[in-house]
Amino acid sequence: MSKTHFILFAPPAHLFEKNDIYTPFSRFSYIHGTYIKAIADCFFLSNKFRVNNTLHYYTFFKNSTYIISFDGKKLRYLGPSYFSASNLLLRALTHIVNPRSKKGKLTPGLSVEKIEEEPFIHIQKKYESKDIFLITNRTQTKKEEITTQLSHEGAVFLFGYQKKNKNWKEIFLGDIEIDEQMILLNYYLDLYKLC
């Protein structure tokens, strides 16, 4: 079975403390909470770990674009909880700020890449041979249309991205948060046996 790529465009990164994770209704959880939940939701559905999924978490730090990648086949130390996902994200962000830091040591399946070009161009080049789907709040997609659109294995799904290429297909999953879109998309992929 081929890999399914999830690309998540997150707000600009800032280093946070572990205490921020456990503080309810903090500015941190308001801004980053749904994105952190989406990390775990990409890999867990009904307590089953989805090894064929790869999540690319695009973020910005000091005018540079970084991709934090979570590779399901190699990933360790990720459980289905918000806290587990936030600890892995904290490790990757610490690595961006200070790659030599012991707290920023990357674990198996977790990688960080700095890209020089705009994300739109990077995606076009890297995934030019794959079907790219933009998960959007702009259009209405009927459920039967989702079935035909999800007919290819190894697709790429973009969450939270505003630009659109004419060759990309749009899927509307509802006016819901990004983490809920991730859950619903995984449900559809399971339903149509594409992951």
C-alpha cells in the first residue's frame, strides 16, 4: 500500500514550555491546539496506528520555512493524546531553534527540513506526479463526489492552505476545525480502503 501524505500549514512557530501544554485556555492552546491535535489525529483512528501516513507540518520561524515530518513507518513516541503530539512537536521546534540541544534531539520518524522556496512551489515540485487535494471551507462537495475523488492511492492532502493550483482538486469536509477534518478524511480513506 502506498503512502498517503498529509500537509498541514500551521501558524508561525514559537518555542513553548511543557507547562504551556498543560495550561487550559492559554494563548498557546488557542493558537496551536487544533494543529497539535491534528498530528495525533493523522495517525490514530479507532486506536489503530496508520503506518502508511506521513504528516508534513509546515511552519515558519524567523522568516524561514521549515517542514517537520512525521513518518508513520518509522515514528516512535507518538500516542493518540494531545500531550504526546505536543511533546514531539516541542522536540522538533527545539531542534529548529538549537539543533545541538539535547532536548531537540530528533527521534526515529521525526525530521526537520528548512526549505528556501515558497511552500506552494515546493509542493508543486515534490508531488508533481501525485493527486493533490486541497481540504477547503470554500466549496461544497457532495459525499458521493468525495468517493470518486478519493479513488487514487498515495494522494497528497493539504490542510490550512489558501493558494490553489488549477490541477488540484478541492474537497469540502464541513466548516470544522483542522483536527476534525483530519479525522473525517481518515474515516473516508478507511471507508474506501485507500490507506
